[in-house]
Amino acid sequence: MFDIDFVIKNIKDAEREIKNKKIDPSLKKKFIFYAKEIYEIGKDFEMIYSYFEPNDKNNRSFKNELERYLENKEKGIDYQIDIEYPKLEEINIQYLEKKINELEIIKNKAKKENRQIKNIIIDTVLAYQSKIGILVELKKENNKKAFEYAKKAYGDVDEDLYNEALQYYKKRILFLEERKKRGFADHIVKKIIKREKFDAQDIKKYFDLALKKSSLNKFGFKTIIDSNVTSIDVRYNSAGYNFPVIFIPRERRAGKRKIFQLIAHEIGCHSLANIGNKELGIDGLSVGRDWEIVHEGMALVNEEIIKEIIMGDSFPEFEIRLGVYYILAMQKAKEMIRKKKKGDIKIVYNYIFGLHQKEMLAMGYNKKISKEKAREFTKKILIRIYRGLFPYYFPKDKTYFEGMTIALKMKKNKVDIYPLISKVDPKLIPDLIKIGFYKDSEILQKKAIKIKIIAEQMWENE
């Protein structure tokens, strides 16, 4: 991952420099030409992990996934192959390799261009190539190489990241135990137990209302309830739809507080970014390799702001709770792989179960409820980290933890708006500023602020 202090300095330097320098409009025009070529070649492979996400197709679902793993643990994680490979059968390997070669031609052309354009295009091409490369290697049944491509696309978990996550977990437990001593935990727990659960239709109703109030519906966004997705997903394009879509899983449930956090996350960040790219003339394109890491981080920062407004109770420096568990589970899974115990998912299950049960007890729940909550939570964590690339865990979920730590630092340095207004790798922002992007960002900043206000007002007036 890039050095965030260096990125922040470069962004600020680029902003200062551009105030005293005229931009050559031909640079922006050239960049858009390359960007559209890349998008036409790579648009179907943007969300590569969706090929491997558990869903109701092929008899998979969140409900039964973990039970299958535990029942078949002697077969190892290779058990997934029989379920996952049918998704790849219709994808022609020669077609995929042709796409990689077409992207290589664009990359070579861009090497002759202005330095800023060259940097942006090469980084973006490598992002698309690595994602398509995942599919190519799976088709060749070269699973280890597929995993190497996945690490290039989404990154891996290392010891430093693991230690950072562990420290956050320990801080969280200390915070909750201190709060329990003050007698505050009981009030929060009772409030959570009594909260109403809304279904997919309710979530859609609130999303539609937020889109309308923020005027984002004018950009064509529609919400669709779909049984083939397992998480809320914002897509600029999707098969069968000629408009931007926010997919809501048919089985999705959410408490009242969570609905307004989701508005801040999915509409206030992800949907806004799609509009930002459209306004910049690069509809649907994601620019660079690390855009998703910080973008997810900014979405979680948005979510936490709304939560704090609504609840008035938030753990300092621990908005990244879910990401922490992903990192800890992934590291434990890697440890099992190194020890040749790749089939013993039960060890990872027990590890995360114990950590989460301790957190639930510290929150004020009794032993019985703590066990129930830990059981359900652990299933979700393991299902997500054991999806996809065999026989390894899939590393994409580390973005939630790493992204938020970076996003909070960017916010502290007052540069958080850039990842919000388009799907761009932050380290490429200085180059994009210099070739003429972001000059109209104030309009989109106002939209981002407006969505936060709308979520708060909807909570109060509901």
C-alpha cells in the first residue's frame, strides 16, 4: 500500500501549484480518450470478486455456507472448486487473454505521453489486467497464480496489518469494559435488543427517498431487490440494466440505525462516486489499483458519522470494527495454510468466536445471548474470507480495515473529499489535478454534505 503521508503532501502541493499554473486542456482530452478505451475493454471485469461471492446460485447461500465447510472440512477448502468452477465454464480463456493483450497495447501507447497521463494509464491498466488475470489462471486451474493476481488487485494481509488490527481489538474491549463499569452498557444493550428490524422492501423505500431528497435520482440511479446478491452493491452498469443500479439482497435485514448508516455509505459515497466519474467524463471507470481500499474506508467514515449523530456513543478510533475481524480471521487462515491445516476451518471459527463472544460480554450481554451473537457473527466473517480463490482465503475484505485507517488520516488532513467524488486511487490524484480534473469538486462536496444532513433529518422525522 502507498505511503499515505506522501500522498497527502502530493495532493496539497498539486492544489497549490495548479492555482498559479494554466492547465493544458488537451491533456484532459487525451486522458479521457485512453480512459474510455480501457473502460470498453475492462468494464465487465471490474468487480471480479462477484464471480466468487456466495449466493443462491448453484445451491449456495449465506445460511448454509459455513455448515458445508464444517461438514466437509476433511476435504479442505478445495471443496469449493466443485461449486465455484461452474461459474467459469462459460468464460472463454482466449477471450480473456485477448482482453489482457488489448490493455497491454494501450499501456505501451501511454508510455509516450505526458508524465501524468502515463502514470495514471499504466496504473489503471495494471489494475484491470490483474483482475482479468484472476479468471485466466482459474480457467487454467492454476490456483496459486490466481491468488497472486488477487493480491496484486486487492492486496494481502501482512504481520504489520495483523498487529494493528489486534491492537484495535484490545482497545475496543478496554473501552467497552470501562463503559460497562459506568453503567452505560445496559442502556445501549436494551436499545439494541428492542430495535425494529426492517426488510429489503423497507430498505428500498428509504434508499429511494434519500435518492429523491438528494436529487441523485436525476442521474438515473434505481434500487433493485435481487436474490442473487448477498450484500448491498452499487454498480454503474450491470447485465440487463441500462442505468446505474443499487442492488439490495432479498434476504437483507437492518435495524433502524443501520438503514441510515447504509444511506451514508452506499448513497453518500459509492453512488456519489459513480456520479463523480460521470461528471468528469469517465463514466463507470475506476482509476488506478488502490481506489477501492480508500473508497471503502471513506464510505465507513461516512457511516460512522451518521451513527455517532444518531447514537451519541461511538468508540474513538474504532469505527473499523468489522474490518478488524476480517484481518484477524485472514491471518489465522494463513497460519493454518502455512501449517498444512488448510482444511481445519474449525480452528479459525473457534478463534473468531472467542474474540467476538468476549466483545459481546463486554458490551453487557449475558452469556447465552453473547454465544448466539458470536455464532452468527463468526459465520458471516468466515463465509466472506473463505470465498473464492482456492485453497486460500480471498483478500478483498482487508480493504475495510486498511481503507478506514487511511481514510481517517486523510480526513484529519482535510483531503477526504477526493476519494468521495470519484473512483480514483488517491495516489493518482495529484496527476489528475494537474491534467485538469477536480476543478468543479465544490459542487460534489456540497452533495456529500447534503446526503449526511438528509440521513440525519430522515432519522429524526421518521
